[in-house]
Amino acid sequence: MFATDKSIDSLRQLFAEFKKYLNLQKEYTRLEVTEKLSVLLSMLIVILLVVILGMMALFYLSFTMACVLAPAVGGITVSFSLLAVFYALLAILLVSFRKRLIIDPMVKFIAGLFMKTPEKNNPPTQP
């Protein structure tokens, strides 16, 4: 009941193939993580740029609105005060609905990005 040289060679070959398989899985995982992180970082950069440009546009729009409202409300100071109150109410609403407006979509995007199973190249079955 001693192992023959042929079975020892087969075990060595099996171990070598298993080692190759583990290395390939490690490389695949690294590539998958790199892809997902690059998508996530690019999305964050796009969002950051949109927020910065939106804030700049909102800043100039606010000055325009203050100048337009000034004759109707009795002065530039009152119009700036009305805009400040409007933005304070907007901030309160944003904080109140932050879960539905910010957190849930962000969690859904990140979960979809990292939990999505990779598509395998399976040929379609013929009926």
C-alpha cells in the first residue's frame, strides 16, 4: 500500500496547479478591486466638481436675486436677509431628509458597485 512514484507526481502536479489557481484568483481580485475603486473615485471627483461649480453658480444667482428683489422688498439688506432665510430653510429640509436624499442613493450605488457579481462569459443555451 505504498504510494507509487506516479501518484506522488500526480499530487505534485495537482499542488502546482492549485498554487497557480490561487495566484490567478489573487490577481483577479486585485483587478476587480482596482476597477471598482477607480469607478468610485471618478464618481467622487465628478460629484465634487459639480458641487463646486454649482456653488459658484448659486453664489452669483443669489446676488442677482438680491438685486432683483431689492426694489420689491424695500432695500438690498432686506433682500439679502430673505435669501439667507430661504437658504437656511433649504438647509433644514436637506438635513431633515438626508437619509432619503443623500444616504440611501449613496449606499445603493456603493453596494451595487461592490456587491455586483462579475459576469462570466457563459455561452447562451440553445433550446
